[in-house]
Amino acid sequence: EDGLELSEQNGVSSSGELSDWERKLGQIRCLKELGEWRRMEVVVKDAWSNAQGSEELQVQLASSGAAAVALNLRLWDEFGERVEYLSVDTFDGAFYRTLLAVHLHEYDKARLLIRKARNVLDTGLTARIAEGYQRAYSEVLNTQLLTELEEAVEYLQRHSSSSSSGQFNYAGDHALSAGYEKARLAATWRSRLAGCRHDQDTWYRALLLRSQVLEPHEIMSEFLEFATLCRKARRLPMASEALRVLLNPASVRAA
């Protein structure tokens, strides 16, 4: 919060006074950390408009959180535009593109991007493990997320319609089979999450992925626990967003 206040004023860095653009980027990063997603999107939207015509500035915005906030708020058009400014040779660049491909029902493309993300991750994980478990935890979690993303793609590819509506098209035994598999997948994911760190960042990343397959009411207990973790960490806006999702499921998974 102190960093946000500094970024909104005429702050100074160790190398001197911050430029307007540096303050804007700092404000975006602070809002991302606080979970002020709606307020952050307002700032990002204005900055993105001002950055038009400058690929360098758009890359800086995308990597500072412009792509992430669009995903958080399910602004798929904005997300698709901004993610193009993240390098596919980074984990976030490949991972975010995979989520976009899943949303667009481009499952073969999603599989290729998962493979790309795993290759990027393997390099960093090897280095982090040598530094100890605490340093490696983020990469270990990313490995789990990629596994779950593969499971999600397999499930969706088998059971979802290829229509642009995104609605499921089940009949008879197929519907029963899909329902059983979905419940089994949800139980598996719930068990894994129970073994993860109980902090808002870990749970946020897990729920972000799982909401590509599961409706909020199907993982209500996880969302409520996430809201509790956010409240304990004094991330009240992030807790509010979790509860908003439960009150308005249609806002989470746009067709």
C-alpha cells in the first residue's frame, strides 16, 4: 500500500525522480499485488491507449500485469490482444496463450503450448532446485498447474462441443460419463490443492485454471477458503472478487 501511494505521487527511485510512465507501471504492479483488479484495469486501459504505436511500452504493460488483469476479469478480447506482447519463450507467455487457446476451443494448439511451457519451466526448475525447496516452490506449483491444464484439455476435448457457444452437448450415457469424469477431476484437484500452501497467491493461480472447466458453484468451498485467505492477508478487494464470482457465475466463464 505504501508503494501504491508512492507511485501515485511524485515518487523517487534510487536513480532519481520517477518518470510518469515509471509511476504508472509501479501503480499497476501495486494494484496487482493488492488484488485491486477493477481499479487496475481502469489504469491499464488508459495506459494501453497511450502506449498505442509503441511495442516496447506495450510489452512493458503486458509483463507488468495488463494481460493478467484482463484474464482475472475474463475480458477475453483484451486478454487476447495483450498476451501477444508476452514472449512465448517465457512461462507466463506460453501459459497464458494456453488458457486463451482453451477458451477458444483450440485444443491441439493448447497441447503444443503446454509442451512449450513445460520446456521453459524445466530449465528454471533445475536451477531453482539447486537453491533449495523454498526457491523452487513456485516452479513446482507451475509444474502441477501444467499437469492440471493437460487434464482440463483432455476432458474438454472429449466432452465439449466445438461450437462457438461453448455449451456442452451431451446425450444419454455420454452425459453420465462426462458428469462422472468431471466430478472425479474436481475431487482430484481438490485433493492436490489441500496439499499446497495455504496462501492467497497459490490458491488464486489454482482456481484461475480450474475455473476453465468447473463452474464456481462446483468449487464453492475452494472459493470461500480463497476469500478467507485473502482476508487474512488483508487483500480485501481480492476477497471481494472471489465472493463476486460466487454471486455471479456467468461473469466468470463467458461463453
